Amino acid sequence: IINGKPIGAQAYALSNHDEIEVLGVKMEFCLD
């Protein structure tokens, strides 16, 4: 799940501050 939307098995390019959820754990992708 990325930003609240399931993406299935397809690849997805992450952007700054995207929210990722894997097995019930939410993480935020940040570029510094």
C-alpha cells in the first residue's frame, strides 16, 4: 500500500514523503 492505495505486484517510483505500508507497518519515504 502506497499513500493509502494498493499497488499489487507492479513497480512504483517513490516520491519524497510517500507513505508505505508493509505487513501493517507504516513508513514514510524521505529524501534529504
